[in-house]
Amino acid sequence: MALVSEFLGQLTLSYSGEPEAKYPTVVPARDFDPARDAARIDTAIKTKGVDEQTIIDILTRRSCEQRREIAFEYERFAKKDLVSALKGALSGSLEALILGLMKSTAQYDASELKASMKGLGTDEETLIEIVCSRNNEELAEIKRVYRDSESLFKKDLEKDVAGDTSGNFAKLLLALVQTRRDEPSNVVDYEKIDEDARALYEAGVKRKGTDVVTWIEIMSQRSVPHLQKVFERYKSYSPYDMKESIRKEVKGDLEKSFLTLVECFENRQLYFASRLNEAMKSKGAKEKVVTRIIVSRCEVDLIKIRTEFKKHFKRSLYQTITEHTKGDYQKALLSLCGGDD
Ligand SMILES: [Ca+2]
């Protein structure tokens, strides 16, 4: 009992049980006229050399729903599919970015996952980023799109993940894709927090080898606010915090996955900010990573990612994009970024 009350003092009970609020940089345009936008895009595509600026100005400043309406109007009026027309008109990183915008966030995530598992090899980095950072609600929607999407795959995400990964790494990703995480509760269960913290310690740092299955179970099934308290509590059992313990106990893709999970439980927007910083550290940029994060988060939480970026890396995301990218691709990224901080 003494343990529990001592522990109580350190807690902040801020979670309200409400769905996560959104912090988008891209919001619906006012005075929106899809027919006018469709006509302007048609002209831009037909312009000799292509008028990329107009395409960027329109498509990066409309919401996903509005882009869909533009595509509908375009098809009616130009008698062809907007996505195919854009594919023909654009190239390289700008093409990838604009085509990404023509999908909903879940469709985009699903197609990125699909691409990461396509062919012989597997792009584990992308797979880990998406599966370990998306919350239950997002993962459920990605799974639905992955299965139902008419034009895309009609395949099961779980089956594809199982086919492309192996061992404990596969077990962890599958457990996450099954979306069995508890919903946050308003009642804080101190006994369970203590029990889970001890179980994580006993399954890892305390014993020889690691009981990975126990780690997977706890990290894939408990709610995020619960886990935040578990990791706090964990420090009273283990000489190492959870992230240090992961680094000591497991290696390779499994290590990366657990670290991504814990980072996202702690502060998901900081995780994305760090990924962006990492992708733009040296000369140039890992454009695939930058595109994926900016496109997939611009209608979700990019404002908060910007704030974390500035706070931790002492310069703004906008400035960093300016220094590490160029041309029309840069213009599109900056427009999605939505402003300097
Ligand atoms: Ca161990």
C-alpha cells in the first residue's frame, strides 16, 4: 500500500478519454470551387513544360475531401483520370508527393505499407515506422482500406506482414496489426500498472535472455496512458529505463520496433520530428521519408510535429526543409508545412 500511495504522488492524470485532437497544417480551403480548380489544373498540365506551381498551389492547399472533389470534376470535364494525368505531367519526388496527396491518409499509409513489402526484399524501416507509430484507430482504418480498396490490393495486411517478416519481429508487428490495444480508461489501475512494470522487468533485464512474448503482450494490448505510467513505474524496478532496457535486451528490427513504440507512447509528434530531423541531417534529404511523414501527417498533427521539431532541434522544420531540398518539390513541402516557427 505504501508503494501505491508513494507512486500516486508522481502521476498526472491528464488523459480525458477523448479521441486525439487534430492539429493539421492543411485545412479545407474557403470559397472552394472544384470545377474552377479542375480547369486550372487541366491548363497547368497542358502548359508546355507543365505549370507545376499552379498544381502545387491548388493541391497542397485543399483538404483531402476537396482534392477528391477536384478529381471528380476533372474527370467529368477532361474525360480522363486526374491521377493518371498528374503521373504523366510530373516526375520524381514531386510526383510521389502529389500522388500521395490524392489518397486519403489511410489509403496513403496502406499503399506505403504495400510498397514496403513489394517484391523480394522488405523495407523494414518503413514497415516499422508505420505499424509502430499509428494508433489503434489509424491501424484499423489502414487494415480496412488495405482489404477493401477496389483499385488497390484486396489483400489482408496481417497475411502480408506475416509473409514478409519472421521471428519475434513478425510476432510484434502482427500483434500490433491485430489492434487489440485497450481503450484508455478514466480509472487508473495502480495495481495493474505495478504488475505490468514488474512483468516487463522480470521478462527482460532481470532474467537471462528475454521473454519477448511478455513484452509484446503488454506493449500491444495496454492503453497508451496506462503504458506511460507503467514505464514510469518500471524505473523503480530496473536500473535502466525502458528504452535502455530494450537496447540491452534485443537487437535489429525488433529493437527498432520496440524503441519506436515506446517513443510514440511517450510523445508521438516528437518521434515524427526526430525522424524528419534524421532524414535531413546531412547534405540533401532522405526524400522518401520526408515525403511520407509530411504527406501522412499534414491533415493529422503536423502543427504539433513542427512545435516539437523547433523545441528539440533549435531550428524550424520550415527552415530545415529550405536547407535540404530544392525546386518544386521543396515548394510543395513548404506549402504542406504551412509556415515557419
Ligand atoms: Ca535479459
